Amino acid sequence: QVQVVESGGGLAHNGGSLTLSCAASGRTSGGVNIGWFRQAPGKEREFVAAISQTGRNQYYADSVTGRFAVSRNNNNNTAYLQLNSLQPEDTGIYYCAVKEGMIIAVYSRSGWTYWGQGTQVTVSS
């Protein structure tokens, strides 16, 4: 199995920034795609951003485009989500997701195989 661990959540004020990290470890069949989803209380988990196994392709939800940025390190096993210009609406638990091989359905929860435990992001007004 693949272990997924995310970290970096915390408290930020409106307009502030946070950086989230996601590390994928274990036996993988080549490179891994890494994505981010978030879930606010009483709401369904929604797609936030993702980066392909090579780092060439990046994907963003409309709600975060221009504010968030995904990247990954040289080993392609750790990804980062830079959250800028944070708004209270960004509050929620952020989950890291991993999929080996080709990306099939990047925007859907069902398109990802492994999930982290989540890290809380809270943005105050």
C-alpha cells in the first residue's frame, strides 16, 4: 500500500497564506499523481488542485484559480499546495490524494486511490 501524509494546516487571517505538504511513500508502480481535496463542515468533499506525476500538468478548481499553486519536489514523491489570498470560504479539512499511473478522473474523488488523514485549515474574517 501507499502511505499518504499531509501537513501544514493552521490558522490564517483573511488574505493570508499557508503552505501544505503531502508526502507519498511505500511501494508505488512508478510515478504518482498528487491531488488535493477539501471538505467544510456539512458540505461534500470537493476538488481543489492536483499535479501530474511529472509536474508538467496542473489542475485547479475555479474557486482557487489564481490564488493557490501546486508544485512537487525533484523526487516526485512530495507535493506542496501554496494557499494565497485566503478567504474564510477556504476553511475546511484538506485531504491529499494519490493515484499511480495515468490520471483518469482528476476532478472526482473516485479517480484517486489513496488518501491522507487530512489537515485543518481555518481562515478567520
